[in-house]
Amino acid sequence: MSHESKNSHSGIDTAAIRAAAKNLADGSVTVGYQANRHEIIAMLNDALATELVCVLRYKRHYYTATGLQNGPIKAEFLQHAIEEQGHADQLAERIVQLNGNPDFNPASLIDRSHAEYDDSENIQAMIKSNLIAERVAIESYRQMIAKIGDTDPTTRHMLVGIMAMEEEHADDMRDLLA
């Protein structure tokens, strides 16, 4: 029994897959990709802007929070900044995989971000601002995940993972308010 006949029994058209795979310019985007790639890239770039604004907000809060009693809160802000940067990196990498260009333009970050920047001086105001931003991110990711559906499983899986961490961040901020 030949290799090709095995594949024909499984319903996989190996010959067509091999022929389409020769279009090297598309990188990881194959003919079976079902999503509107340009729409997904635009959504991911907005999410990238959101994550970058969140990095900046958490970093600002980390550096400006004062008082010896606030050491653990400062540490939490720094940890979240690092994790938000990781999300930004994941989003930028996925945009490139989809043959797009990640938009790091600082001039338009605030306009494209779902969450807002915050320059509060009061530790409680910082925590509230971060909790609100996390809740905005969670809902934004939920809507993106719903919109993508099954058309781009890789992007969907990545966003589900990021959203789960944003939910942890929201819980962390809520706990700090208590």
C-alpha cells in the first residue's frame, strides 16, 4: 500500500497540501487559514497597543508608589508589567506569523489601546486603575476570542491564555483593594 493511498483513506488530500505548501512567501499562513487575516492583524495590533499601555502604567505605578508598607504592592506592579510585556511579545510574534507588521508607534498607542494610562499618585487609586484596566482587557480579549471563533485556532488559543492571565491580574488587584 502506498503512502498516498493511506492518506486518501483519511480524507487528507496530501497532494493538494504539498502543492499549496510551495507558496513560501506566506510563511505559516496556509491555504486552509479561514480568518480574515487583515482583520485579525488589526485586532492584534490594538491588543498590542493595550498591552504596551498596560506595561507603561504598571511601570509608572511601580516606580512612583511610595511607603515601606507598599513594598509588596510595588512588587506586584512590577510582576504585572513583566507579564504584560510578555503578552505584547506574544501578540507581536503572532502578527508577524500572519505576515503583518506589529505597530509599536508610540504616537498612536493611547488611541489604539482599549485600556487607559494612569498617573495616579495614591496607591489605592493606582490599584483601582489597574483593576479597571484588567477588566477592560479581559472583556476585550473575550470579544476577540468570540469574533475569531474557529477560524484561527492558533490566535484563539494564544488569546485564551493571555485572557486567563489577565483574569489572574484582576484577582490580584481586587485582593489588594481588600
